[in-house]
Amino acid sequence: MRLPNMLYGAVARPNTIEGKLASAAPGEAPNRPGVVAVVAEDDFAGVAAESRLQAYAGVGNMDLAWEDGRLWQQSEIDELVTVGNGTRVVAQKDGDIGDLLDGDVLTAEFRTPLAAHAHLEPHAALVDVQADKVTVWASTQAAFVVRGDVAEALGIDEEQIEVIPTFLGGGFGHKSNVPAAREAAILSKAAGRPVHVGWNRTEEMRHGFFRPSTHHKMTGAVDGNGRIQALQHEVASGDVLFSFFPGIASAIVGADFGAYRGARLEYDGIPNRQMVSYRTPLPVRTGPWRGLGLLANTFAIESFMDDLAQSAGIDPLQFRLNHLGNSELGNRFRTALETVAEMANWGGSLPQGTPSAWPSTWMPKPWWPKLPM
């Protein structure tokens, strides 16, 4: 939406993960076309202008100095997120794996990378700071969190702030926190007019938060009848929900229940099961991502179930069915597997002319026209 007399805001951001403002001064920004207000503080530098392009140009003409901090490499992140590192919590223990995993066992390791949400609409908020009231229009999943952030930024009571949630344009946990609202509030207070801050795609990719990377170590023991006697899932991950909770939560709970969602071993026909979580806070901002830790954890468990089925020489569908008990959850899983298998004609013959596997030399023909060089 657009309010009468509305301005657009832009904020200076570091180029490194640990980057911080060392000093900030208006520089030539106040003299740039369309610039109405310039804010240069210890931890914040931004511009409010008549257009978004003018706001970004104003930020580019501020005198800013940065402290880069540690220049993190991907290999260092991978080393941190490795089973054995971080806070260890046994989050599931059914039966007793004992020494069942000390003998002839099958093992596998899996990793998943950091992932950006890349949702349709980046962070955006419009804030109108007036003497007795602040109104915030924000694309958010957590209006009370936004209200608290804006109150802290302005140094006022939350009761003076009204937050009006707008359409999300994609949330998935990512919009539990909306930094654009805090930024727009600071600039609106300085300009004395409503200010809209809308992150561009580059800002979203660099300065939003990510799904944490994970590392999984799977270990299983299968007897001569193709039955799993013991199964263990060890998973290391950065924070998912702990990123938004007070520090006391991690001290009390230990393992981030958002990170290990889907990591429990739910095949209740296996007598001895254990899941161990390793929590490792990362220098990169991490948080909820489309199902919390479910995607990464399910990928590791189900990939390993395929490995175990192959080692036992049993059809992977039948292998899974063999390890589901008669519990309510086990029966739900069984129904889902059998329904999908029927829909896919699992085990049946393929239609005439359908290749069973693509040859290694197969490549799709390009659909685009050949352009003159």
C-alpha cells in the first residue's frame, strides 16, 4: 500500500557475515536528490527519500567504515556442523542398542547445505511514527514479535504501536521476524513521515536467515532375516527455533526441537532405536525453513532405509512395511505407503516404450533456438 506523503527507505549493510559498523557519517547523502532524512548511528545507517532508487543512492554516498570480523569459509561451517561437535542430547531411546552396533553394521553419512527461502516477496514494512501512535503495516507471521522489535527500536511502550499484518507473499517461518519494520520505524521517526522499507532480492539472500546445514550419521544392524535389530540416527545442526527463543530455552531443553523435527526413528517395528542430536550455533543467521528440520532429517533416514533394504536384498517398499508396527502411527504410515505404491503401480510393468533407466550418454535436446554468433 502507499500512504500520502510516504517516503522510501534504504539501509547500509555489511559485506561479511560478522561485519559491523565502525563509524557512520552522513557524508554527501543529504545533498543527493530526493533525500529527506539521513540516520547515522553506531549500529545503524540509513536514508529516507522520495523514491527507492534515491534512497539507495543516498546510502551509497554516506561515509561508512566497517569492521569485517572473521571471514568464514564453507569448510569451517561444515567442520562446526559435524556429528560429535556441539551440545549432545539423546532425544529418543527405545529399547537398548547396547553393543548391537559394535559388530557387522551398515553406516552412512549425509549432509545438507545452508538454504535460502527465496520466497516470492522479500521482507517489507511500512511504518508511520506519530507523536502519540505508531502504525506498522508488515508482511509478518508474528505481529507481536514485530511490535516488540519496533518498540525497542523507538524506545517506547508496545501499547503505543498497532501492527496491521498484510499478505505474506510466502512465509514458511521466515517472516516470524521482520527486520524491515524496525528499519522503517527508525527512518520514519527521523523523517517525520511514513517510510516504506522493502528489501531487494540481494538483501534477502545475503542478510535474511537460512535453513541450517546438517550432518547425519546413520548406523544400522540387520539380521539374516532382513530385520533391523538396531538403528541409530545422529544429527548435527545449527539452530532452527532457538534462534528466536531466549537463551534460557537452550539451557533448559538442550536440543533444538525445531532442528530435530522428523529426526526421530518412527519405524516402530524396530526394537532398538536411538536418535542423538548435536546442537551447534552458527555465525550465519539460521531459523525455520519450510517444515523446520523435517526435510533434511527425512532425507537422511529414508535414504538409509534404501541402503539397508538393498543390503538385505529386499524390495525397499516391502522393507519399510516390514518395520512398521501395529500402532496408530505405524498403521497410518502403512496406509500412506500402500496407497502411493498402488498409485505408482509399484512393482508392475512399465508401459511399452518406457525406458527403465536413462543411458549415461542421454542428454536432453536444447529447446532454445540456435542464435547467430
